[in-house]
Amino acid sequence: MTRVLVAGATGFVGRRLVSALVERGHDVRALVRRDPPAGSLAGAELVRGDVLDEAAMESALTGVDVLYYLVHSMSSAGEFEETDRRAATITADVAKRVGVKRIIYLGGLGTDSAELSPHLASRAEVARVLGSTGVPVTTLRAAIILGSGGVSYEMLRHLVERLPVMITPRWVRTRSQPIAIDDVIAYLIGCIKNDATAGRTLDIGGPEVLTYREMMTRFAAVEGKRRWIIGVPVLTPRLSSYWVNLMTPVAASVARPLIEGLRNEVVVTDTSAEMIPVERTGYDEAVLKALVEALPERLESGKVVGIVPEVANQAFALGNAQRRPGVVLEARAVLVDAPAGRVWDAIAALGGENGWY
């Protein structure tokens, strides 16, 4: 049995990875700074600590075979580069000292060049620092990850759902290769099963290369919407970040480095990741899965949009259950070929003299 530590366990990718590792029988430790939501890291040993605390990292990594490093920081003052550098340096030094056999790191796609945005350049630097002490590092490099709760995905979703007409800058024409969160987890799990991935950098992406404009248009189509996107020649990352902050839950301090990264094309050019067999998910299906995952919460809050294409029927009919303290909440949705009033009359007739079907 492999003993694994997941640093960044409470994040968008981390909590899914912890669940997948536990399901596959690994002995999992989850590094957390505060108590996670009940049940979110079930089956894992919770270890309190911070990647900037050397003593805490030594305690967390002692006896660990494989470290998954999923840590990134953001700040409006541009301090995230130094923070990430220090965290990676401490982690690499401690991992070497206590005998960690492998580090698996999830970074960002982008051709190595002086033109990289600070965000992408910092991710590349972290990969180099993690490998500086000699512990074999596997670096997976991904572009936009499609899944409920991911910052890039949520930014995309809120822009599509809230703006029938969008005035957009040049970065919407930049090409990207988005990937479904389930596929990212499959690649991360695949690394631990394949020793040949040790010391390698593997670019991962979905089966389609799309511009950000195409992603917004396709997202709208999945939800049965039409969106008009008007390009303008000038709109700086700073102004774009304020606009995103106004239209979405993403803070300007987080949006700005992400938007700066959109000037860089993030497309897979090295197919070495094929050594890990993954049946990649198409863009539309990945969006549907993300919408299904968030459906119970959105039904509960009343913030459900009309998702009407026939292609959505099968995905939503599968349902989606979420466990919360004391309750299992499940939501299901199907397309009905009838006026809304007739559907409601049928639902309202349940119970009473009619009973329950």
C-alpha cells in the first residue's frame, strides 16, 4: 500500500483526488490548514499544517512515499510568485530529508518563454524548484480545468449566464485546450501507477482546442442560450479583472493573473501523456457534468438556469447526490415536452387524495 500526502487537499482538485485515492485503497494523508467540511475528505488522515511551515511539513511528510503538490497562491500585490517559490523550496528540502520517493505536481500549460504571464511563469518555476533537491518530480501541465468550483470554469460560467451581450478584449481569441476535472484526476492517479512517469513533464488536455470565445459560445449552447460576443482592440488585464469581479464571484486579485495568462496559447504540443491511458472527455460533455454536479446546490438556492438542449436529457436524468451532515440531497432533472403549467399541475397533484405514485 502506498502512503500518500495530498498538499492542497481542500482545493478544487485536491478534494476530488483524495476521494479517488481512498477509493483505490491508498493510505492517504490530507494536509489542511483548517477543518474541512464534514465528510469532504472521508477516509483520509487529516494533518494540520502549512507548506510555509517547515516543521509542519516534516511531520506531515515523514513516512510518506508520494507527495501530490497541488498548491498555488494568488494576491493582488503580485506577491504570489515569492510565496509559491518559498513554499516549493521548503517542500523540496523536507521531502529530500525525510525520504519521499516521488512528487507529483499539477502545473499550468504554456510554452517556456520570456513571454509567459507571471501566473504561468510561477507555475513553471515551482516545478523546477520541487525537483531541485533530487526527488523525482512528475509535472502534469494543464490549461483550463472544467469542473464545478474551479476558478476558471466558474469565471466562464458566470460570464455566459449573466451577460447576453459581451464586450470582450483580444484574449478571447487565444487558443486553449480545456480538460475535464475527471480526466485530470485520472492522469494524477495514473502517474502513481506508472513509474515511467517519474521525472517527466507531461502535457494534458482534452480532445479539442478552442478559443475562449468558442468556449463561451459552446457553453451557452449547452444551456440553450444564445450569446453575442463583440471584440474590442483594447481592454487591459487590470480593466478586464475589474469587469470579471463585477460580473462573477471571482475576486479581481485572482482574476487579473488568470486573465494575464490568457494572452498565452496553452495547447498540448507533446503527446507523452499518452503513456497514461485516459479516455478524454469532450468539451460539451465536461460542461454538462460540471452543471450536473452543482445542480443540487443551485436548486436549493433557486439559481437554476434553463438547460434545454436534448443532449442534456440523459446527463441530468442520471441525477446527482450530495451528502451533507444528517441528510443526503439528491436532485434529478428531465426534459418534458409539455407546457410549464401542465407540468406544475401534475406535480402539485401529488399527495392528498391522489396519494404518492
